Amino acid sequence: MTNGTNRRTFLKGAGAALGGLALPKMVSAKSADKRYIVDLKSASKGVLDGLNVVHDLSQIDLAVVEADEAQAQGKAFSKDVEMKFDFAAAEDDGNGDEPGPRKLSQLQWDKQSQGISQVHGQTRGEGTRVAVLDSGAIPHHPDLKNALNTDLSRNFTGDGGDFTPWYNEHGTHVAGIIAGDDTNDEGVVGTAPGTELVALRVFIGPFAFFGDIIAAMTYAGDIESDVANMSLGTYPMPDDESTRDLKKSIERVADYAASQGTLMVAAAGNDGTNLDTDGDVLSLPNEAENVMSVGATGPVGYRWDDKGNGKFVRNYRAAFNKLDEAPTDPAPYTNYGSEAIDVSAPGGNYDTEAKGGDGNWQYDMVLSTVFEWGDDGSTVPDYGWKSGTSMAAPQVTAAAALVKSQNPDATPAEVREHLESTARDVGQAKYHGEGHLDIEAAVNESI
């Protein structure tokens, strides 16, 4: 689809392109061959001599290196860990009918339920910066081009490319949730369209190394991002000495980023698991200290069979009145645990029996910016639906940007505490932590 294509053409039968119903889980975590994280605090002098230093993170006393196992002996070294995208949980192209609404924003139940249009009368996130650690983002999407800072955006993978994606549009979708342009009258709306986005690519195709993620987290702090979104993670990881060392490294960089003014927000994961009672395993980075962990919620029945799509197409409340499950209900895939989840937020839902059939089942997911691959390998701007805690985390990230915009002197801890204290009590703490994200309350109530 080009910029001149009618958006309604896209919606007719678009369903969910990778598209669509994507429940991205970071699984298949394994130790990376010949990649190590070096703790420079406990290392002997000259520990890096003769090694290929991938990331020099001396500001946090860490380094990511490539080395043979014989060179990597000693307490100072821990193996880097590789994670992999897995979309096997659900992918489909859906075949929903053309909807009644004339604007894509009218299909964004997540923004409608959070009262985003009213919030934007007070703040759009101006004066803030958000880093997105993900698979990259395209700078020429009409809903992202005004927000994306291409000068500060970076690639941390060492694959020779830039910050733009070459594997999937996961990061582009996340970016649109945060900062989709609300002024072009035809695309989607982001929660904080006035913020500045910085795309930090950490995926080489479907793979990412924690060493690269830690380097990107450090950079997010170095450029004084107000918030950094991490819709990524790996689970389960054995709670052994090596993993604990990795967790400590993540916590060290999260502490450093906080000292630079950056709040770290992470997806809780899509395994449908109670992280409080899962035994001797870890979910990272969301279970690290100083990282805000987000679970997912979503409706069932939003605008199905033209519910709420009738004469008054702008009356989104009509659609909400006909839901089978509320937007605040826990999604079936979300990880949970009262100790592991800080807040819940809209991440999308789906009815397993309806998925792939006739009707508008995909509307229960989160609509945002994506792209298609052109015949020449170029990226063509588009829109699509996805579900996951990956979609819930950027809702919180964007809300943090709004709060920071109103309170420029607030620390990351104060912003986080404010989001938690203003969250709504909508159900069990094991699914919602301190509550469900309430952006209107966060903006209207003072820190």
C-alpha cells in the first residue's frame, strides 16, 4: 500500500498480517557460542587484551566480547544469551468484513477505552524522548516520520545494517502504539504522538543477544531517554549462576539508565504462566529490578458482526456495550503473578474459536503501524493488528512519556510510582499487579 491508497481498501479482508495475530514469544534461549559479558569491576587488569570487544560499556563496568572458551575462563566472564522470535503460537491473515468507521483510529479500542483524545487536550508527550529496543522501525511511515529521530536511532547487532528492520515489523507496530501521528486524519493514533522516538535495533533477523540489548539499554540512558520500551524477553531461563550473573548485568544497566533519567519498561511474556510459582526459572528482562513489568488485557467481541458499526460510527461506546469480555480482562496468553507484574495494560485479545473464521475477530487485537515488503525488498507502509504483552508494554511506556511531559523534573522512580498509584483496581492482583493502566488518572492527578 502506498501513502495514496485508500485506508478502507486495506481494511477490507486485511485481517491480521504478521502480521495480524502475533503473539511474539522470546523462546529458545541458549548460551551464545564465543560471546561473553565481562564484569570489569571484578576482572583482572588486561582482561580484554586479545579479545574482540563488541560493546565497550565502561560507563557501567561491563564489556561484551567475542572469545574462545579458553580465553573466557574466570569469574569475570558470563556467557551471553541468545533469544529467538517465535510466532508459532498463532498467525493468521483473517478475513473480516469492511468496517463501518471511516478512520482507522475508530478501530483502536485501546485508545478509545483509555480516553486518549481527551488526554491529548492536556499533553501529547511533548518534550520527551522514548527509546524502542526492538526489531527496528521504518522512518517513512506516514504515522511515524514526524516522531522518529533517525540521527539518534542505532543498530546494535553488528550485522552491518542500520536501525531499520529487515526481518519483521514488530518494532514498527510497537512504535505506532507509542507515537502514531494524530494529525494526518487517516492513520492510527499513538498515546504520546508528541514524543520523540529513537529506534534501537537489537534483532538480527529472529535472533537477539542480551549483550546487544544491554548495550542498547546503556545507550538509551546515555542519550537521556525518558523511557525505554523492551517488548522482548526470554522464558524460562534456569535460575543458575550464569543466569543470575546476566540478571545482575541487566539490573546494573537499568540502575545506570535510571540515574540518567530513563525508566525501563518490559513485556511480561506470552506463556500464560504464573511467574510467582514457576519454580527455579527466570523471565528476563522483566523480572529484573528497576524494570517495570507489564501484563496484557483485551476485549472479546469488539465491533464483531458490525456491533457498534451502525449509523453512529463514531460512538465507540456502542461497541463497548456489546462486548463479551471487557478491555480490562486478562488476555489468555499473558504471563502473570502479583509479584512479577507491576501493572496491566491493553495488549489485545482473541477468541480461539472465532480466529480465522468469518467476522471481525481481529478487531480485539491492537491496531497499529506495520509494513509490507515490496518486490524490490523495500518496506511499504501499512497497518495491522497484533496481540501480546509486546503491545501492552508500549501503552505504559507512552503513558510514562505523558506523565514526564507534565512533570519534567520527575525521576524515573517517581513516574513509575505515579503510574502504579493511579492504576485502576479491576480484578485480581496476580493479573494486574498494582492495577490496570489508567492514563486519564495519571495525567489528571499530580505527582
